[in-house]
Amino acid sequence: MSAAPRPPFLPGSLEEFTDHAATHHSEWFQYCRLAYEYIEEAEAAIAEARGQADQTSLKLQASEMEVSRLKEELSALHLKQEKTQARNQGIIEYQKEQLQESQQKYLEALKEKDEALRLATPVVNTPARTPEPTAEIHTVAPVGTPASVDPPSTSSARLSERLPDPDRFEGDRKDLRRFISQIHEKMNVNHDRYPTPQSRMTYVTNRLRGAPYAQVLPYIKKGICQLKDYEEILKILDRAFGDPNRVNNARNELFRLRQANKEFGMFFAEFQRLALEGEMSEDVLPTLLEQAINRELRGMLMHNEPPNREYHQFANFLQDLENRRRHYENNSPPAARTYASATKPTNPVRPTELPATLQPAENNTDVMDLSSAHRHTTSRRDRGECFRCGSKNHLVRNCPLPDNRPPRTYTCVGTIPFPISRPVSKRSESGLSRDQTMNERTIRISAAATQGLTVEEESYRSNLMILPITLSRHEKELLSYAMLDTGAEGKRFIDKEWAQDQGLELLPLKKPIRLETFDGQEAESGPITHYAQMHMRINDHQERRACFLVTQLAHYPVVLGLPWLKIHDPRIGFAEHPVLFDSSTARNTATCP
């Protein structure tokens, strides 16, 4: 800032100022201009000084707050340090006590060992020798005594107990997980016996034989394995002999697993193992467990509602039911039977042999014993007769009479009679089945899909072809299972109760569809009046805006019928139930359990 301007003249009175200003007006004008500029600069400097003062005051307050915070942190740090020192001091004192106790136990163990060796050493009477007072006393072993046994070295005394060697791995894929698990156990427990990576790799390679050893042999040079550690050998074996589809295989075994006559504890252990290996969600396990139990438990479950459907609690409930059933069977007396079971002839009748003449049974049975009528009834199969003409001289395959039975054709609604097929339009593929648009409003479905299996057909359940599917609609995905049913004349069916529980939108049909089983009787659920539209995915095979007819199903929420199979034309292996989508519409693979 510049210096303050000075006036050109300092008048003593107003008259002097007036006279001087009248003659020197330019000087006074210059003075006034400089004075005004000085005043403006002074005001700006004053404002800037005030701002700096305010900032300095704020900085001072912030510094005071920071100083107080640092003081608090310092005090907390001191307090924490004091606690840590106190805790460490307590640990040190405890460790000292433990060390003293260990040393005392070690000295006592040495004394006990010396005493045991002294007692185990045989004594032979020899002349006593007078020890010299200044010489050190040495104990001379008597003649015939064994050599002194040196105590084992500290290194050998610390060696862990040796685990048995695992069986050699010879390339069986199912045996690889057992071998890898036992190798890890061996190396973890007996790590002191194999301290170096080379010793560990040598041990593992010596437990291999045949093809597995050939996989590791390129990495061995002059008897020395060039890998880093034994875990790399296990990785090589896993790449060569591991199961790449272990999760799906475990799921397939889980879907096929049935309790049958096994105890529930043994069955559930296998069920739990397959569920863990298959990485199954616990939300679907209660349903699978209920489907896999035997008919006795399922019958008890009908009359005893489980308190909770949570997986583990449901399993405990089933175990309690099993215990109650076995307790009842063990304590109840055996029921007396008044009938004889029918026996199947062990020696089948040859075509050239005539069976013995059947003698009429003596009529000494009770007329109200209905089992006797069934017991004495025989069929042409039991009598060794031809199924067609009843002759005993030949079988049906050698019968001279023609087969007059009418040929059976299976007609799918919207298609021409089976087995002739025709191309399906893209419109019918993307929308509803043609059975919704044709004049004929009746479709048929198998009883296994709507009514389930009877007790006599329970063993047939493991032969059903089940596919894991994913249904999605409006960014909501549902994991479920679909049954392939060649006896269903609709493309897709969905269970009504399951769809309502999942909150699916059910759309009304223009006209209801009559649903019948193959015996001609109408389904118990009545006609089909609604359908649901969702996206369906089976592994990598996808179907967009697929339509499902809503009805009452038995075991599985979704049923895929014969028209669906004819549209996608998958290849099905009936031995292990693989389903291959290799047609022009899809080229993806799914696996049936």
C-alpha cells in the first residue's frame, strides 16, 4: 500500500484555504484524487486483514481441537499399552510355570526310566571291589550282562506315530478321491517323517502304479522329481483321472437313491453324502428325502404331520418315526397267517414237453376264504399254454393262427397318428400346443403323472426320467424338476398347487380342455382351464415363452409330454438316462438322474 498523500498547503484558516485553492486548483485536485485512492486501498487492506484474522482464529480453533484429539489418542494408547503389558506379563508368568512343570515331569520321567533300566538289568554275583576314595566310581557291567541300552534320541522320540500307507492308486477314477484324501492325511500327521518336498514327492510316486505313474514319469529325472511339492503331483492326477462331472453324477445318484429295506440311519448317511457332493441346496432336500423314503415311512408320514419342513429337523422327525415303527415291530407278536402264498414254478415248461395233468384240488376250503380262489387260479403262462390258442404243444411265437388283435395307434392331439410325424411350425413351437386350438378338446396323460405310483409299482420310480429345469419369468428363477412322459399328449404340464405356491400368473384358456387318463376315465383334477407362460431352461437348452397347461400332478411339478419330445427330437439313452439335444432346434445336453 502506498504512503498517505500530503496537501500542497496547510492553511491556518478557511480564508487562506480559499485563496490558495483559487490560485492552485490543479494541485488541490491532484491531492483529492490521491487521497480518494488511498482511502480505497486502506479499506481493502482493512477488509483483507479482517479476513486473515478470521482465518487465523478458525485455524487456531482447529489446532486446539486436534491437540485435544491427539491427547485423547495418546491417553488411550497408553492405557492399551499398559493392558498389553499386563497381559503379556501374565502370559510370561504362566509359561514359566508350565516350563517348570514340564522340566519337573521330564526329570521324573528320566528317574523312572533309569529305575526301569536298573530293574531290567540281570544281576550276577561278583566279588565286591573296594572303591578308591579319590577315584570316580564306575559301574562295571557283570559278565554275561547285555550291553547298556542307549536312550532314544530326542529327534526319534518326537516323531509322530506312523500312519498306515494308503493303498496304491492304479487309475480307477472312483478311487482317486480316497487316494488324495489319505495322502493329505499322511502328510499332515507324519509331516516330521517327510520334512523335505523331495521326500514327500518320492513317497507319493511310490504309491502309484501303471497309468498314474506314467503321468508323473516325465517330471522325474534321474530319480528326482522336478516339481515343487507333492500337491502338484496330486493336481496332475486330478486332471488325468478326476471326475469332471462329479457334481452332476452325485445328483443323478441322489435322484435314483431309494431307502427300500435299509435302515433310515444308513440310508440318510448315503443321502447326506450325495447331497454334499452334489452341492444341493437345502431348500430342495426335504422334497427329495420324502420321495426317497420307503412306503412304510411315507404311510406314517401321512398320519403324522412334521412340525417343521427344515431339512435337518425333517430328517430327525423321520428318524423318530423309523424308531417308533421298529419298536412296534419288535414288541408286537407275529400275526398268524391262514393262507399259503402262491409259488411260481421253478422249471418252465418247454415247447416240446407236455405238463402233467392238473388234478382238481380237494374242495376242503372255506367258501368265504377269498384267498383260496386266487390261490387255485392258474393262467396260460402257469400251465405252459400258448397265449393265443391255448395249445400245450407250442408257444405263442410258434402259433400257426394269425394275430387278429387290432393294431394300437397312439394319437396326439394336433398331430397325425403315431408313429408318422410331420414338421412342426414355428408358431406352434413358440406358443401353446395345438391341442388348445383344435376342435377336439380332449387330451390324455399317464396315471403316473397325475396319480403317482401304486405300492406295487414303487420300484418303478427309479426308472422314471427326470430332468432338472429352471423356470424364469420377470427376473425370477425357480429351480425344479420335470418328468418326461411319453404317455402325455400335451407339450407341457405344470402342477396347479406348486404354481400357486410360487406365485405364478395363471392365465385362463378360451375353452377348457378335457383331461383323461389312458383308461378313458376323466382325471380327478377335472378339465384344464388355465395355463402359465414362462421361460424354461434345461442345462444350456432354452425355450422362451413356453406355455404350460395347469393341472394337478403327482410327484413332479412339471411334465413334458410326447409332442414336446417330437418337436425337439432329443436322443435318449435308456441305460443311464442321458438326454442329448442334437436336432436343428437345439444342440445341448441334459442328464436325467
